[in-house]
Amino acid sequence: MECDWKPDEQGLQQILQLLKESQSPDTSTQRSVQQRLEQLNQFPDFNNYLIFVLTKLKSEDEPTRSLSGLILKNNVKAHYQNFPNGVSDFIKSECLQNIGDASPLIRATVGILITTIASKGELQNWPELLPKLCLLLDSEDYNTCEGAFGALQKICEDSAEILDSDMLDRPLNIMIPKFLQFFKHSSPKIRSHAIACVNQFIISRTQALMLHIDPFIENLFALATDDEPEVRKNVCRALVMLLEVRLDRLLPHMHNIIEYMLQRTQDQDENVALEACEFWLTLAEQPVCKEVLCGHLSQLTPVLVNGMKYSEIDIILLKGDIEEDEAIPDSEQDIRPRFHRSRTVAQQHEGDGIEEEEDEDDELDDDDDTISDWNLRKCSAAALDVLANVFRDDLLLHILPLLKELLFHPEWVVKESGILVLGAIAEGCMQGMIPYLPELIPHLIQCLSDKKALVRSITCWTLSRYAHWVVSQPPDIYLKPLMTELLKRILDSNKRVQEAACSAFATLEEEACTELVPYLAFILDTLVFAFSKYQHKNLLILYDAIGTLADSVGHHLNKPEYIQMLMPPLIQKWNQLKDEDKDLFPLLECLSSVATALQSGFLPYCEPVYQRCVNLVQKTLAQAMLHQSQPDQYEAPDKDFMIVALDLLSGLAEGLGGTIEQLVARSNILTLMYQCMQDKMPEVRQSSFALLGDLTKACFQHVKPCIADFMPILGTNLNPELISVCNNATWAIGEISIQMGPEMQPYIAMVLHQLVEIINRPNTPKTLLENTAITIGRLGYVCPQEVAPMLQQFIRPWCTSLRNIRDNEEKDSAFRGICTMISVNPGGVVQDFIFFCDAVASWMNPKDDLRDMFYKILHGFKNQVGEENWRRFSDQFPMPLKERLATFYGV
């Protein structure tokens, strides 16, 4: 053993000097310290010096000793596998001997060091660590017990999985009962460590804990009213997790637990209250929620509502007293990274504009995102939101009396919380709220001009939650005043209000769609004026509002006067931004929506936009190649630039149609797409397949020469594990087959099998099913001889997935294909003919020749089986189906 290692005095002084200098505020000093530390790593016993300063050199001040330990920790992280055995043994033994150092700072540093070594996969190579730490828990010396527990808690946090594996001979079987003994320890810090350790094993249902679940729960109950907030917090956290994994064990005590959590949600300590408030969020997801909670709603509702008020500290952090801040530039760390949602091709359905996308960004998070991301206010609001969805209008009985008081309260903080409550219940209690809305909406519209910025901003959000109702009423009564006031708020002098108003307006646009057309000039005026007014962060939200406007009103935007207003500021920003600026993402997304809406109106702007997109793709691919060949020389590129550029090219192809042909002819986009289609990153492939489909529709003459290269790649991407990639590849194959016609024949074998498999998979999402059905139909249309033999394997899911989409070109070509295949292989449809009848009946007005095809097949089948059998067969039809077929096809 190297335990007799002694430092060289001169070396020790050098290292101490370094440690002193590294605490200097001067950056150049710090830089030179960094370099010297790196150089010292060449010496194998450098780390011995570091541990020596941490554990043995009591003459030095604590910050210096702790710093020495933290530098050692970083070395362990970076180079541990290169430490000589003697050095790592010396470090390990020193750590274990000093885990009980009298100084809390040194104890904590030693603990961090131990757990860093343990997390380097060293739990196996340091078999004495866990037994030794567990033994030290029994020490008479408080410091030793506390130090060992601190280290164990970190190990439980970092290495929970490996602790429950056979690799270590299941140490938890000993550790968990041991931890449980300390729940009753006299020191609050120790009690808190003990619960925190056990809590690491709840969610994974670790067997060692499940064996002791009852004593664990009993011990928790015993600590329920502990004086120490940290202990109460850990008790609440444990109960919330148990609710998810061992509800059966809590149910007998549920009444008492709910009573307890009601108390804790009002705890003096905000951290305890927040942990307790999570309980209601988790409970709402359990099927038993309604049953166990209905008796407590009258107590719970006011507690949650009360938790939704801003605390004084929130208001200070939010600078709630600064009303006008529009001229203050944003600090860059306030700007959250945005995620681009890549294009997914979807079908339109009966009775709606476009398929409802599940809203991924939960509205309640938009409320005040600059302060600590999650707090009691947000948690209470989120809990009220989910409970409103569970109890629906039953919750209103308890909420309405409170709301009356809150919404008209003279204190702005109270009034503000009432407006938040109103927004939080909007989704769950909509039906019950309707009678009150004619009175509430005008009141809220008035609140939009409240003198407090925080009231104005929350009112924007709450109104957006009722946008659906507003739009369903005659426009002059609510929509027009709401829009007028929201547009004023978009130009508010407070940045938070601008942001809330912009987001709310985007929601209103999605709900109102073409209802907005009469007001377009007025809307554009405001949005364009905001360009000159906004700081960085809100500019990004403004792009989104403009893109959403274009999606919502479509071709109505294509008027010279609107284009004149909108395009110059967008192009000006486009020219200012550098290729590596992430602000390009939201701007490209916005332009993509605008190009699709303006169609030919975008022509004057398309060339520079097209060029730049191609350059962005090319640059990113080049950078990726460099990174692959020399990873130490070149950084990996941010592929989002390429994804967003591909999506904008899709928007251009869709908007400009055939006129994009000259641009494609003069660029190497197809070569670049060939590379993108093979990228490792699924989102890159997803966007390149969308673009392939759009270019196939716009200018197939340029795509055709590449088909032999593209088709095998499309075939390998028909993997339903990656839904969006698979969906876009499927759609592109369908578009290609329509253009190729009979020449598609050599490629059928590459794709047909996978498509039939996808359409028969259980739980395949609707969008993918519909696109798969359309593509199978289109392949059958151009190559019936190749596809018809498989008819029986897909006809039933094919019919059920297409009955709900609107009449359109894609549906038309798909049904022509199915009819052609039926004429080639009539036997393939016999068993499922009722499904075919139902699918035919889903057409509102098919083109005449398609109607003839339907007519021939229906009558052919009827003649084949004879009157008597047909009557017996058609008696199984639901009435509406029977009537439609009789009316339209005379069968």
C-alpha cells in the first residue's frame, strides 16, 4: 500500500500557491491556473497531493482544502481510468477515513469525491465502500454518521439502478432496512437523509423496498408532523411517488393522507407546500381520483385557489412593479431554446380545416416562465386544471362562489389570481361556464387595459383559453372587441404583456381561421408595427403569430396591399441574420407558412430565399462530413438549420408549384436531398421526404432521373417505430407512383410488403394509417397486376381508415386504385365487401367516372350473388348506409 506516501514540501507549496491563485477574480490569472493544472496532470502523484491537502492539511483554510478536493473530483471524472493503482487506493482510503471530518464543507467535499469515484463504474471495484459506509452510520460520532449518510444519499441518487442489480450481490437487501432504522433518529438532518435515500427506490418499484413497504409507510406516517421542513418535504415527496406505484398500500389510509396533504399544501415552508401540491396533480391521473377526492373538494378548492396568488418574492423576481420595460434589451439567458416541429404530411378530415394537432406545449407553462420554472403558483394552477378535467362541472359548485369574490377584488394580486383560476378551469369546466361567459368575457376584455402589467398579461392567457367559445358567437359581439383589445396589447409598453398577447393572438388565429379575413389590414398593421418595437425574445413570438396568421387565412393573404405590408420587414430581418444565427429557425418557419399562403404572390421573394435554404443545407452537410472525419478538429453542426431549411423549401414548392422548376434546375438540391435522406438523424430524413413529395408534385421532370436511387432509401424508411419519418416516406412513395405511372412496376416489391404490414398493425396512428392506405391505393392504380393479388390482406383496414377523410385528389386516386384492383381480383374483396360499401358511401360527390366505377362494382356484386342473397347481405347495413347506397347507386 502507498499509505506511507509523503508529499515533497516544495511541491506542496507550489500546489497551495496554485490553489490560492485560482480563487483570484482576475480571468487571466484563472486561465494560467487552468493551464498549469492541466500540465500537473502529467505527474501520477499530483492527485496524491490534492487528496493530502483535502484530508490531512488541517493548517490550511477550509475553502482552499475543499477546492483541492473539487479539482481532484474533476480529475477523477476526466482521467480516473489512468490513475495508477497506488494512487487510487490512497485516495479511496483517505476518503473513507475522513468522511466524518469536523467541518461540514470538508465532509461534503469528501462525499462528492466518493460518489464521483463510485459513479465511474467503481462500485464493483470498491466492494468495501457500501459495507463501510453502512457501518459508519452506526458511529457514535454525529459527524461521521452525517458524512456517511450524505455520501450514501448521493450514491443512491446516482446509481439507483446498479444498486438493485445482481452485479453487486443486491446490497439493498441490507441497506433499505438499515435506512428505515434511521427514520426515528434524533437529528433532523439524519432523518431527512434516511428518507431521501429510500425515496430513490420508489418509482422503480425496487424489490428490496417492496418487501419492506409496510414498515416504510408506517415510518413515514410517524414523521408526518416533523418540525424539520426538509423532513416534511421528503415525506410529501415519498407519498406522491407511492401514489403512482403502490396506490393499493395507500388506499386504506387515503382519507387521512388527503387531510394531511391539505395541511401540507398550506405549509409555511414553500418547498414543502410545493411537494405536497404535486400530490393533487398525481392523484388526478389515478382512476380512483373522483371517488376518493369528491368528499374533500370543498376544502381542496380554496387551498389550490389560494396557492395561485403571486407571492411577494414572485412579484419582486418578476419585476412586477416595473410597468414599462419595452426599451430594455433582453438578457440572452431569458430566451428559451425553441424546438422546430418538422413537417408531417396529414390528410384533411370531414368537418375540420386540418387535423387537430395535440397541443404539446401545455398552456399553463406559458404563464410566467422567467421565474424559477416550477413553483407553488404554477403547480396549484396545473392541479386545478387537471382536477377540472376530472370533476368537470362538479368542481364549479366550489369554484364559482370563490370566483365572484376574486374577479372583482380591489387588490390586484387577488384579482390576478382569480383570472388565472378562470383560465385554469376553462378546459374541464367549459360546459358549465357557458352561461356565465356573456358576462365574463366583456369583463375580461376590460381587464386587458388594467393598469398592472401582470393583470394584463394573465388576462391575455385566460381569454385565449376561451377563444373557441368566442369564435362560435356572432363576431361583432365578442370576437371584434377581443381582437381590437388584444392587438392593442401586442403593442403594450410591457414586454411580458406583449409576449402574452402575441401568444394569445396566435391561439385566437387558430380558432378563428377565415373569420379574421375582414380584419386583415388592421391585424397586419399591428403585427408589422410590432416589428419595430420588439426586443429579441418577443420578436421570435411575433414570427410565430405571423406564421399562424398565414396558416389560418391561407390564400386570402395573397393581395398586393397585404404583401406590400408584410414582406419588406420579414425580408429585412432575413437579410440581417447570419447563417449561424438560431433566430433563423422561427423566421424560416414563418416564411414557410407565408410562402404557402401567398403562393404566386411570393414569387418576387423566392429566389434569394430558395438560394439561402440550399446553402444552409449544403453548409450543414459539409460541416457534418468534416466532423465525422476529424471529430477533434471540427464541431458537429446544428442540424436544425438543415431541417428548417428543408421545410421552407417544401413550403416554397407547395406554394409556388411549377414555377419552382427554374430554381431547382439551377441548383444541386437533388444531390443534397440524396444525402439528407440517408442522414442518421430521423428529423432530417423526415423533412427530406416531405420535400421529395412536394418536388415530385411541383416539377417531377427533375426528380425522375433520381428515382432509382431514391426508392430503395424510401423502402428502408418504412419503419413504423419512427412514425413521422415513416409517414412522410409513405406519402412521398404515393406521390411518386402517380407521376411514374406503369413505370413504377420495378419498385413495387421494395415497398408493398412493409405498407401492408403497417396498415395491419394495431395502434398505428390515424395519420400514418390514412397515408398508408392512400399510397397502397395509388400503387394499385398504376400497377394493378402487381398489387391486386394482396387485396385480401389489406382491404378491410384500407376501407376503415379512409372513410373519414374529405373528398380530395389523394382520396380520388386511391379509390380509383382500389376499384381497378377489385376488377383484377374480385375474390379479394368478397369477405369484406360490407367495408367497401361503407367506404364508397363516405364520398360526398365523387367525379362522374369514379362514381361509374363504384356503380359497376356494386351492381356486379349484386348480380353475382343474386337478389335474395343481396337482400340478406344489405339487411346487415346500418340504416344511413342502406339509404345512401340506394339513393346514389340504386342498390
